[in-house]
Amino acid sequence: MLKEITFGTRPALTSSMATHHRTSELPTSEQFAAFSTEAQQYIEQMSDPAAKRFTLRYTEYLQSKAHGIVASEPSGESGVSMLDCRLIRSVLRDIYKKHLT
């Protein structure tokens, strides 16, 4: 079962969450929503459940990164080739750059 991406919200920072020191400001709600919407559309186009899981995990990683939250970059997913993982990362990074940098 896929976890739904929450659009336009920012996770609350708690004392247990380490933050990354950023030189730029956090994204606006509109920028974050645009990224999340385009990433969700990309995920919905996929038919392979394992690829969807990896894409969702990588989207969540990029969302955390955008908010300055330190997170581990997902390395792969069982059932998804490394080539497919690289393609998914590339597409999501392009979406990230388009909306959040």
C-alpha cells in the first residue's frame, strides 16, 4: 500500500530531528506543493509496485532535504534494477531542481 504524499505542508521539527544548516531559505508552501504535485503525478504513471515504493521513498527523501532535515538517501528497492533506480532518481532530482532550487 502506498503512503499518500501530503501536499503543501511542512513537517514540524522536533528535538529528535537533526537539521541541516542551509544557506538558502526553506521553500515556500507553493514551491513545496508544486514539487509534491509533480512527483505524485510521476508516481501515479508507474505500474510496477516496487518502482512506486522506491519513487515514493525517494520523493520523501527530497521533501526532507528541502526542509533541511537530514535523511538517508534511499539506495534502491528489492525488485527494481539499479538502472531503473538511477532513472527514477534523475527524474525526481530534475523535478526538485525545477521547483525547489
